[in-house]
Amino acid sequence: MLPQSRLATDLARKAGALIAEGLGRAREVGFKSEVDLVTEVDLAVQALVVDGIRRAFPDHAIVAEEDDGRPDAKKPHQGPCWYVDPLDGTTNFVHGLPHVAVSIAYLEAGRPRAAAVYDPCKDEMFLAQEDGGAFLNGHRLGVSETRTLDRALLVTGFPYDRRQRIEVYLAYFRRFLCAAQDLRRYGSASLDLCYVAAGRFDGFWEWKLQPWDTAAGWLVVKEAGGLVSDFDGADYNPWLPRIVATNGHIHAQMLEVLAELRLLEPQAFAPAPDDALPNGRG
């Protein structure tokens, strides 16, 4: 096991203890936008993880969600870099809904090498290492065998600018709701991806996530045998605003649906009064 994998696992468990202790008990809830929350637990977990990485690897870069105002936060690093989402599912957390995670990924030259996503509410640790497989609590993961979109259970989420562009995102939601067996929205992108890897979902798509949202789950899906790409089928780039992840069998079918909706894409990026809203999901 890579030392980065061991560190990510250890820090995720320690962070999870803070999250579990504070679930539904946040004392300080701030608003980064109309719908984007941050709590004292987000900040405490981030401090714990960032400090642990800096102690172990002082020369590595770290990009964490609550530091996303840094000039280099939204462009790829060529050297060793960690991407940290300290509390993925902050809205769930504030409301006491037990579906949250800490997500930690280690990348080299923009390629994920090690990942840990931990849900302390269910004590589920998703781990992956490049060319080493993906695991849930020590058991190897594998994507589902669902072959057709009409038999698939999908998952998605809505970006933070949904109030400004709701009709665009609902068009995608409606189309997939009609094409698939069913559709869910759980509020944690890292867990959405890990659930695809575990075969709980067959496919996932979303707009405007950030590298700290997807870097760890991206590797978990890949190592579980799934596919991750842009909406047009190009190799996934976590610094671009579109992601689709599947079991592989339904990937082309999901891309066909996304292509049908391509004319709506300019509307998703049209200037709006609140374009300063942060992207991503929490």
C-alpha cells in the first residue's frame, strides 16, 4: 500500500469521528451562497486533514474546499497534490441526515493515485489505489451488471446556481427520469460515485463539481471497473464542469441522452446576476 493511501485512510477515520460527533448539532452555520453552507465542523475537519498531510508530506500541495478562493485551487498541479472535501454533504449534516462523507484524494500530475471516502454514519470506508483495486471495508468492489438504461438506477445532484438555472438542470433530470428505471438525489457527490463503484447505482451525472468533490470517487469508480468521462465521452477532467460515471455497460446510452440535451448547455453557463456563486455541492 502506498504511504499516501495509509495516511488518507487514517485521516479519514479521524475526520469521521468529528463529523459523527457533530451530526445535526452544528452551532455555527454560515452561507457561502444562498444554498451553500459551511459549519465549524467543516473547518475543524479540514484543519485536521490538512495538518496531517503537511506533517507527513510537507512538500506536497493541498487543495481543500474551504480554501477554494486560492488562485491555484481550480487548476491542475503537475506535482504531488491532495484534494480534500472535509464534509461532503454539509446540508445533510446540518439537518441531521446521516449521509455525509470526508473525501481525500492524492494525485500526481493530475492522475489519481490514492483515495479514501469515509461515511462515519454507516462506518463505510471506500478505498482505492491506482492499479490496486477498490474496496469497501476490506471487501473488493465491483460495478453492477445492469446492461440497459431502462433498467438502471441513476443518481445526480444540482449545482449551487440551481435557482438561477433550474429549468436547464430539470430538463436533464426529467429526461433521465423517463429513460431510466429510477433516479435518486442524495446530496453527496463523493458517495454518489462510490455507490456506483459498489453497484448500488448504475450511473451518475452532474454539472459544475470541483476536483475536491470528485477526485477520490473518480479513482474508486475506475478501480471498481467503471467508466468516468466528460458528457461527450472524453477522458474525465476534474477541472472541467461535467462528469458522467457508470458501470460501463450503460455509458454509451447515458452519453446519447446527454447529447440530446446539448443545445441547453449554453444556458447553463450564461451570465447571471449571481455568477459569483461557488460551484460544487456540499
